[in-house]
Amino acid sequence: MKLFRKRLFLFEFLLLFLSLIIIERLLPWQFIRFTKSNLEYSVSLHQLRRQVSGENQLLRPVKESSHSSNNTVTREVVRMKSREEKREEGLARARAAMRIAALAGGNLTAPTTRDNDDIPAAGFLYRNPLLFYQSYLEMEKIFKVFVYPDGDLPIVHDGPCKDIYSIEGRFLHEMEHGVGRFRTNDPTAAHVYFLPFSVTWMVKYLYTPYDVTPLKNFVSDYVRVISTRYPFWNKTQGADHFMVACHDWGPYASKGNPFLYNTSIRVLCNANTSEGFNPQKDVPLPEIHLYGGEVSPKLLSPPPENAPRRYLAFFAGGMHGPIRPILIHHWENQDNDMRVYQYLPKDLDYYSFMLDSKFCLCPSGYEVASPRIVESIYAECVPVILSKNYTLPFGDVLQWEAFSVQVDVSDIPRLKELLSGIPEREYRKLKHGVRAARRHFTLNQPAKRFDAFHMILHSIWLRRLDRDLK
């Protein structure tokens, strides 16, 4: 009996073993039969590839699976266009939009699609108002600036925000600490690269009498540092880099690196074409004198537009440079209508004279730029520019003849004749132009659309648009 049971158990075990073998061999075929699809695609794979690649140029055509037993569609991981390609394509689109605006006509006022306070409505003030407006909008949409983080205070990442060179520090601070949309922390996304050193602070901390070599050495060292740490300078030889300097010695400091001087965008108050300033690549910077860091309260609220002004013209200033001595020689204490002083008497107020004069004389000093031009605009006193080889700020956009008078130095003896010969109607038009131009020469905190900060940035934007760096 025990032997029978053992044989029965062995027989059952063999049956179980055989069953497992049969199941193991049959199951794969059954699996394939139930999972294999006999359905046809409603759209062919070729047509699907064509549709996908046509809808998105950043995608490559998808491929069929290499496994013959499977008709599923697989997509490749597609490489996006490089940042550089996309950046240049964005600039190309901006240029195209600007060309369309330029063809629309330069004598029309800007579109009224936004709040009137944000629109440069005084069309007569601009060379082409529609082109300027479209260019400004394109700048707002895509323009990005990378500020190099390298360097230490006080010469780097700081600058003067008071007195005669205020614009240098105010632009730097707004660029680094403002809430604007233009700064990027991603250098691969930038259109331009800012070298945030202050030439004014170089003069203060490094200058030794009659020797600008320390300034040039500092600039040379700074460019060496950023060109070693980052690839961007060497890639374009500095063509998409810019510096900002209002000190008279800004051009000399830029000679610390030949590519900075000859290739980069130099934003300079001392915009003298006879001393290497190149309007095709460099940007003239308005010289704005902020006593104590603020505009004089007297200039914040000039007299009403129709208020009479007692004096034909006014100037007070030292005998700097070659032009002022000519002006002083011919007009100091010569005519009650032409109030010209070398030194203004202490009992007289400088800004009161500006506010009470129809024309403000703005002769160059040792260098071409003069803060009197912007002070005249604030006082709504028509600037009379007496200079040689001076590239005026924002001249790519503004028609300076719409709000200023430019007199050749040789005509200084005839100043009264020339100014008094301007018809009253023409003078009113010039004064209206001065009032309209004021917003472009005003420094706001925070910065506002179309103000001085944004006009400087727009000038840099235009230089970048003109450069094909591919």
C-alpha cells in the first residue's frame, strides 16, 4: 500500500512538471496574438512626420520604430536652436518691423495705441516719429543687457550721482539696481555686455597729476579679467560691449584696450569727433549737472509758456577752452539784452537768469559737452549751441533744430543779430520743442519710459542693431 502511494505521488508530480513546461512554451504566442494590433492608422506615418515638422521648425521629422514587429511612432529628442541664432533672428525681426514703420512716413505722429503719457506725440521733434516709436517698442520687447559682476567698489559697480558727472553714476545704478526689464543674469541671452566701471572714480582714486596711465591700466586689466573668465569679449572682439563715462578723460581711459577704443560702443559725454569719437558706433551722453543729486527746485516748474522773458540771451561761466574767450570778449557787459558774464555777481542768481531769458548760450569749454544744454532745456530756455566737432545726444532720433539754435563759432560777433532776427512765431515753435524734449533729458527714480536712461539705452540698442555679429 505504501509503495502504491509513492508511485501515485510520483505520477502526479510528473504531470505537474509536464503541465508547467507546456504552459511556458504556449504563453508567449498567446501574448503576441492578443497584444498585436491589426488596426490601421487613419493618417500615414509619412504624412504625420510632414505635419509635425511643418508646424514647428524646431522639431526634426519623427522616425518609425526600427523594430519590424512594432508600428508605434517614436519621437526624437530635438535640439533647440542656439541662443545666438534665436537672438539674431529676434534682431532681424526688429529690423524688419522698423523698416515697415520707416516706410509709413516720417511726418506722422506716433500711434495712439497706448496711454498718451507714454507716446512721443510731438512728431516735429523727431526725425521719423513712427520709426522711433517702433524701434523703442522693439527694444522693450527683446533687448537684454548683461552687467559683468567682476570688480570691486568703489571704482566698479559705483559712480557719481551728484554734481557735474551725475549721469555716469545714475545710469550705472539704474542698470545694476533698477527694476527695469533690460538686465539679464544670463549672459548667453544678452545682446550687449556692460563694463560697469566709473572713469570719474578712477580719476578720484587712481589719477596722479598729468598722468592718465593708471586709468588706462585699470581698463586694460578689467578687460583682461572678463575676457579670461568669459567667452563673450573674445568672440566679437568687444563689438557688443559698452562702457559709460561722463568724465572728460573717458576717451583716454578707453585707450587702455585697443578693441574697446576702436570696436566697442563707448557712451561718452566727451563726444568729440576730432578726438576719436565715432558716431557710427559710439553714443553721445548728455551731461546733466545735479547739485546734491537733484535738479534745482527752480527748474522743476518753469514759467508758463506765454510768460514774457526780459532778456534775449544769457551766459555765465569761466574762460575754459577756445570758444568762451571769444564769447566773453565780444559780449561781456556790452548789451543789456545779452547778459554775458565771466563770473556771475554773488547778488545775482544763475537759474533766475535762465528762466528769464529767451535763449541760453551753451559754449563748449575744454571739452565739447556742456551741462548748460540740459539746464537750458529744464528752464525752457532755447539752447544756443556754440561748439565744434560735437555730436549731440540722441541725434539719431531727435531733430535738434526743432528745439535749439546752432551758431558757428565764427558768427559769435553777430549773435544778437542772429537771435533777434528769429521771428516770434519761430521762437514759440522752438520753445514748444524744448518743452517736448525735456522728458528725454530727465532722470527719474525709478526710470520712466522715454526718459534719459531709456534714451541712452535706446542709443545703445540702435548701435547693436547696426552690427551683424554672426
